[in-house]
Amino acid sequence: MLKFHDCVPCLVRQALDASRMATSNEEVHERTLRKVLQAFAETSLEQFPARLSYMTHTIVKRETGCPDPYFQMKQYFNQVAGSLYPRLKEEIEKMENRFEAAIKLAIAGNIIDFSIRDADTVYRTIEDTLSKSFAIDHLQEFREALTRSRKILYIGDNAGETFFDRILIEELPMEKVTYVVKGGPIINDATFEDAKAAGIHELVRVISIGSSTPGTMLDMCSDEFREEFLSSDLIISKGQANYETLQDSPVDVVFLLRVKCPTISRDTGKPIGSIILQ
Amino acid sequence: MLKFHDCVPCLVRQALDASRMATSNEEVHERTLRKVLQAFAETSLEQFPARLSYMTHTIVKRETGCPDPYFQMKQYFNQVAGSLYPRLKEEIEKMENRFEAAIKLAIAGNIIDFSIRDADTVYRTIEDTLSKSFAIDHLQEFREALTRSRKILYIGDNAGETFFDRILIEELPMEKVTYVVKGGPIINDATFEDAKAAGIHELVRVISIGSSTPGTMLDMCSDEFREEFLSSDLIISKGQANYETLQDSPVDVVFLLRVKCPTISRDTGKPIGSIILQ
């Protein structure tokens, strides 16, 4: 069984950062930190990172009393990504390998939380990603799966990234596509509001997983979502948490992600920074 | 009272790294991690980072059964720094502001654990440091203190860095100087062997603090060392841990350090990367 020791210091850091976003009260930061440390001291470290993350952020919400510590950050992501959308859309439309570029852009959008300084920094990181080759490249299989599928779920990841997802969605057979968001706030994950900010609701149907967990933990999703999921032919999965949680999916999944940390690097066998279409 | 919340995720990460240097046994990594998490959940976070670090590394040593997890790393630091010494010594001797450059070099040596890739990387970082101005610059006071002092303790920091300390020591009134190392292994701190590797024992007297703690916690040092300390006129203190632990020193202290983390940045009021002569 895999052990996710590296996730512990990372999530302890996240808990501290999140509690600071929730409140300026240092006593609350400390209480939250202690609860998270205690929980990690006792929990199994063989649980997938998304579950350890869920545990962490559940404690942060409870101890800080703030249901959405990342609210302001998500607004900022939407603003930055929104300001880049027209320019990127225009560039994509001029490209020869437009579909491939749109996929890379959707993956590149996943780094917005790493480079939140300003739109220019995000833009440069995106340009860099567009010039990269896929470390795992199942482009042809993806094309074929899109053609043969009648019902496609596109599972989004973070707020802001939704604008980049929109660019890819516009290259897909939109009549078959449903976009999936979280039922409520968890970390900086996209909710219905973030899909709406990017105008995705005007293009395709938007549904929620029916819970507020990182990734797509089918056992914690609503019955309605599970039915949607199981009746689909193809899942397009964005980001690391969905990659982890949809590994054993009963439905065909195409994973789009950027390798952001040592744990996923070890799992994919690809270096940090790689972009994967698998 | 200051609270050192930021040190928690950092030291949890250090505990994991150190346990991996001590053994490849993942069960031991996990047990060590849990013990450290438990200890942080319960300890006061108002203790100075050096004390939190001491707690952390005491647990790592006990749980892994390895008295010196950083042994190999320290050998490597000594090798890299040793290979750079002749070149740097030659450059310093040609410089007009030789004393100031030697101080900067001694501070720059403190980054060797951040850039352990190879000698070239270390060399470039050193060149960068030499071109920087001091963020806090008490050079004149330092000169005066050296002249009026009869007994000077130079408290070293890390293995490898000892070679850079040697360059500064060679610019000091050596007959007055005693070099101070740790009584035994703690993190990558210099012990007698590391002073010897740099040949410091041939230039000045080398003594130990009589314990294996980060920084210089006078309450945990030997009686002999405390007497040496209290009978000195001037302390030259290298690095962050000594900066923290010698804040309330009864003897005049000159601090030489590079700001490496947010906690010390907040405390000094200077950005990360700053070099300080205070």
C-alpha cells in the first residue's frame, strides 16, 4: 500500500495558510494547527492525499468557523483568469493545432494558484506550458473517445481555471458535455459560481458532485451525481485530486493534469512540471 | 509573546527528511512523523525555533536510532566547501575591502545547505552574496569591538560553512579568537571534526558548547563553556539559530547571518536573502 508521508508537512502548511485566510486571530490559527497535527498523528497515512486533504480542510473550517477560507483568493483567480480569457481565446483561434493547444491551455490553467501574483506572470507560465510536449500523450485516444461517446462529464478543478476549461469546452462536441463542479466550498475548487463566472453555464449543463470534497470521491458524492457519472461514456478529469480519486473509475477517464508535487510525480513517473494527457 | 506557527510545517518536513537520511525503513519514517506531530500538538509554540528544532531532532534521533542522520550530508558539505576554499581565499587576498569581503563570505557560507547540488552552484550563490550590501551594517562597530576585545568567541554554525569561517578567522586577531562548535551531532551543525576538516584547529583554539543543541542555549551548555562565554569580551555569532538564542546574551554579540526564512525575516525586519552584520 502506498504511504503518503510527504503530504503531511504540505497539508500542515496548508492548514496554517487556510486558517490565516479565514481569520487574523492567532489563537484560532494555533488551535487549528494543533487539531490538524493531532489528527495526522492518529490517522492512517495510507489514505489518498485527497482524503487527507479533506480531513485537513474539514478541521480548518470547523475550528475557524469559516465555511470558505479561500473565498477571496477564488475571486482573485476568477478576475485574473477572466482578464486573460479574451487574449488566449484569440490566440487559440489562430492556431493550426487548435484542439491540442486548447487541451494544453486547460492544463496550464491548473497553475493559476501557483502564480497568483498577477495576470502577466500567469500568462508567461501559460506560454511556457503551451510550448511543452505532453509527458504522457494519449491525444489520439482522446479524439477517438470523444467521437464515440454520447455523454461526456468534464470534471473541473479550481476556480479561475474554469476560464481555461471554457476554452477547451468550446472545442468539444458541446451538446454531449456536462461540466462538473463542487457542491460547496472546499479549498480553491470551482463551485457553480466559478463556472458561472466563466460563462460555462451558457454553453453546457453544469452539475455538482453533491458534496464538498477534494477530487471526485464517488462514495461521498450524491446519488444523483453517481447516476450521472455511471451513465456517462467518458470522463474528462482535471487536476491532481481528480487524478487520484478517479484511478479506479468504472467509466473511461481521460486525465488532464500538470504534475505539481513529489507524490504525483512518483505516481505518474513524470517530473514535477510535466503536463499529462492520459 | 511571539508565536512560531510557521516553524511547525517546516520542522515537520525536516523531521521527515531527517528520518529518511537516517534509514530507508518507511515504518520508521511514519513512526517518527507521528511522534513529531504529537509533540507539536502538545508543546508550547511560544518557544524559540531553536528549541522547537531541538525537540524535533531529539525525537528523530530517538525514533530512528540514528545519532547523526546528517552525517553523509555534512561530509558532502565539507567536500564542496573544501574544494572552493583555495579559489575564494585567493580572490579575497586580491580585494581592497578584504575584511568586509571576508565577512560576507562567512555569511555566504551559510547558504551551502540550500544549494548542495554542486560546487559551481555554491560558487555562484557566493558571488551573488559578495555583490550584496548588508541589510543591517554595523561594520564600524565590529572593527572597534575587535580592537578593544581581548577574548573573542567565534560561534560557528554548519559543517562546510567552517571553511568560509576560516577565511574570516584569518582576517581576525587570531591570538584572541576561540572557535566554538557543537559537542555532538545536531542537524548539520559543525562539530570538532568539521572545524578540523577546515583546518581551523591549526589556527585558533577550538572548543565545544558541551551539548548537542541548535544555536547556543546557554542553559543547556556545559559549565566549562558557560565560563568561557561569560569571560569573553565579544561573541561573533553565525547563522539564524545562534541569532535567536543569543538575543539576550550578557556578553557583546556581533551577529553574522543570512535571512533564510519568514520567521527570522519578521524578527529582523529584513527580507529573505538579506545579509546582516549586526
